Amino acid sequence: MTATAIPTAAEKRRAFAAQIRGGHFITAPGIYDMISARVADRMGFDCLYMTGFGTVASLLGLPDAGLATYSQMVERVERFAQGTRTPFVADADTGYGGLLNVAHTVRGYEAAGAAGIQLEDQEFPKKCGHTPGRRVIAMADMVRKIQVAADARSDPDFLIVARTDARSALGLPEALRRAEAYRRAGADILFVESPESEAEMETIGGRLDAPLLANMVEGGATPMLSPDRLREIGYRMAIYPGCGFMAATAALAGIYGALRANGTTNGAHTPLYPFREMTGLMGFEDVWAFERKWAEPGA
């Protein structure tokens, strides 16, 4: 993949914003490192999703519990943007601090090339969604964060996803009240985390007048609904943040287990991505073309 094949950040933001504003349903797989990003980028998705869980796990080997810094995360945003043609929304946790930090984070993620940013109303340090013990800040404080985020962006096509984790701690009515307030504050997409039944998801879709995001976590608290059903009850976007890293972890456990047991990978049942295709995925053709162009005469 050459740099000239990648649209500009503004072009990717414009494409993503047009899909959201036009009512197009978007399915976004989670990306967490450059291998997952390159694989997903080849699949023809309309959007990708930079998962906080997977990014922190792959970068630090630690839980998604507020341990990664802004600098570490924005560096990943930039790498993903430089290496993919597809727009992506990037998880920014709580904005990495107070209002000044939120403004800095929004400007940094936008400059790094994301098409949208996700901010949540958890207390710092945050915890991964679909895990216990999450607590939220006062609604008024999150409203101010969303207002600051909307004011800080330079491109109106850089969309703000406002996530509330109030459902788990305070109940669905409070989560809905917060989501409505975040929409009035300037959020473009609303994300009510961890509804626990299809009926709750129907209530969310019927109550909130905004593009809605559903978090489809295999084994999580929320029912795994089909795209048609999500669209029917009012959702505009579904993210699948964990499918990539959970599949990769299962494959690693399988192939490493076979190697440990047998001393070889010959005959292992775990599928392997063909080596020749792997070199293509990583862009070795460009390296070889460069070497042919600049080979020493007579070498």
C-alpha cells in the first residue's frame, strides 16, 4: 500500500460524516494494531473502530482501565490514519483529564487523522465497558466536556461520539436523560453503553432522536442483534470492538499450543495466513520495487 493510495484525513472525515448524516447503516470492526488495521482496511468496510480495550492490550499488555496515556493513544491514531484508507472512530476514554485536556485531546485526535472521537462520562480512571464497577461523573460535568469538544474541533465533519455508562450504575432512565443532554451539548452520535435486553435497546431507539451506536461485544451484557434488527429499532452504527483481538488470541493460543505439544506447527489445525499474502499485506512489494529501482549497476 503506497501513501498516494490513502485519502486525506479531511476526505475520510467527510465520507464518514456523509454516511452518518445520510442515514446509512455502518458496521465497524475493531482495530487495535497495524496488522488488524491493514486486514480490516482491505475488507471494504465504511468505517473502522479503534478499540480502547484492544489497543491498550496490544500496546501495554494491560487492562483497559485508564492506564494508557493520551500520548500513547494519539500515536496509535496517527499510525492507523497513515496506514488505512478507511475512516475510523477512535476511543479517547474520558478525554484524559479536565476540560483543557479534552480540548487538547480532540485537537490531537483530529490532527492525527481520526474521522471521529469517542468520549465517555465515566470517572477517571475509567473501566472497560461490559465490566463491573463503572462509575460516572455528574451529568453537568460531561455536558461541559461535550461542549468543549464541539468547540475545539476545527472540522465540523470530525464527529463526536458521546458515550454514557450510566445504565449499569444508575439505570436506563438516567442513561437516556444523559444521552439527551449530550446531544443538546453538541454530540453527533450517541452511545448508551451496556443495555441488557432487546427491549432496552428498543427503548433507546424510540427515545433518542440522534444517530445511535450499538456496541456488539461477543459474550458481553448486550444482545447480539442483526444489522437489520438494529436498523429497525433505530440504530445507525454497530461496532464490533472485540472480535478481532479475541479471534487473534484464540488463533495464537491454538498455534502456540500445537507447537509446544508437538515441537512443530506441521499438521496444526489452526489456520495460518499464507506467508506470501502476509508479505503483501505489509507492503513488501514497495520495498522490492524500491530496491530494483535503486539497485547498484551490475549488482
